[in-house]
Amino acid sequence: MGRDVHRTLLAEGGLDRLADIAAVDTSRLVTDYATADPAALAAAEVLFTHWGSPQLTDDVLGLMPRLRAVVHAAGSIKHHVTEAVWARGIAVSSAAAANALPVAEFTLAAILFANKGVLGAARQYRDARGAFELLPHFAGRGNYRRVIGIVGASRIGRRVIELLRPFDLTVLLHDPYVDRAAAAALGVEPVELDELVRRSHVVSIHAPELPETRHMFDARRLALMADGATLVNTARGSLVDTPALTDELVSGRIHGVIDVTDPDHLPSDSPLYHLPNVLLTPHIAGSLGNELGRMTHWAVDEVQRYAQGAPFAYGVGPDELDRSA
């Protein structure tokens, strides 16, 4: 894992439990397998990884002949788990389910705030520095019988759907892997993507990053959004055509809650930094602060299951990668 996340996990005590379960030196950090202690690699049976983990190539795995499992204390494994891992029959686990929780919470807040017009009201109040006409500002705003479009029934998408249930909202879902019976069980209405975009007051993206999902929100599809609707993206920046989104947001026709962008960091002169109809955040929806501890404890639980000879609760297989972030 990276040095910063290692220091954070040590400081929060998130790695302490490992010492009760496994023979491990939690102060040992590997950021580059080429410079790591060869004896330690040769003895390793389980790798405990996090953000910043170097790739597990075939050559690297050759340095770890006893390796049987990779336990990732974060979300996506796509950055470090390669085909060579699957070819060697190494078991893989991810704390993606734990990371889904804060993303879903962030999304819920974004949806409710977007429908309520909170950002606009706060800005208007700041400018007025006193009373202003509330009813004209809130015309057409609110969370009563609004339509929410969820793009992707991923772990996060499903958790968002669950969190939305107590509210008086209509929830649409687009996911090619979810049939009508499964959608009914989720309590949502399955629709094609263009219909979802047209009908929704808020569109929230929870689809995986794949070649076929790149720019799924292009200029044509963004133009289908109703005037005043909000796009929420906490998934991957590449799912949205950034220039096309910028044009729509600059026009003021729609609103945006944008936590991920393509590129990851927009140019300093991007108008998205200062547009009044945009909340731009630096990829904070996922686990940060003490939420890292949740992922760590879920991962340590997986190591404990492995030590007891039990299967992983959150195992990941190669067949799942085309449907995950």
C-alpha cells in the first residue's frame, strides 16, 4: 500500500487486530516488490493490500511461491490484481462492500440536497445577508414525489436504493443485468437509460468503468436531461464526457454534483470550480478519515476467516470484474 495510507491505518489502530490473527509485522510496508525483502516475500501466504499497492504481475508472484490469498482493505482490485493472480488460483477478497457505504451516504445527501435546492438557497442567503423571498426560490423544488434515476445496480447503487426507500420518491433503475422480477424485488422501475435520463429529476451514476461505459453520458444523452435536473457522479469520471458536461453546466440548464472527473484533476481554469450550479468535490464520497477503519476491520475479518479455513465473505472472482468498479 502507499505510505500515507499505511501511516493512517497504523495511527488509527486499524492494523492492530492482524497481530492477533497472523504472524505479521504491521510496520513492514511494501511499495515496490523489486526492493522488498526477498525472504519476507518468499514466506508470505497472505498479502494485505490497500490503495497504492503495486501490480501483482507474474514475475512478482514468482517471488511469493507460498502466496495463497490477497486481501484488499479497499474497494477496486483492478489496479493491482492481474490475470496472473487468477491463473495461479490465488483467492482474492475486497472491502468494496464496506467502501460502498459512505459513497451511498454521500449520494443520498446529494440527492436530497439537490431536490431541495440547498446550494442555491445558501448562495442566495449569503448574497442577501438577510431575508429574501423563499417561496419563489423554492418553486418546483422539494423531495415530494420526485423521480430519481439510478444508473447501475452495483453494491453502491443497491445501497442507495435501500437508503431512498423511506422517502416519498419514485426510483427508476437502468442496469442490463437486472430483469423485471429483480427490479420489483428492489422496489424500483426498470427502464432504458434514455428514458431514465428524460424522466429523472436527479440522475445518479453507479455503473462500472468499462470500455462500453466510457462516455455513456455524452452530449446527446446529457441533452436529454430535463431543465433543472441534477447529475450526480460518484462512480468514475470516464463515464461522462467532461467537455459535454461542462457545456451543459456552463449553460446553467442542469446542475451537477461531481465527485469524480476525467481527468482526475481538472485544469485550474475549468469553470466547474466556480459555477453556482455545481458542487465539485475531490473524490471524497468513498471512505476517508475514520471510515478507512471500517474497510480495514472488514479486511481483517477476511484474514480471520482464511486462518480458520472458512471461505471469504467478500471474495472476488475474475468473472465479476466486468460488472464492478
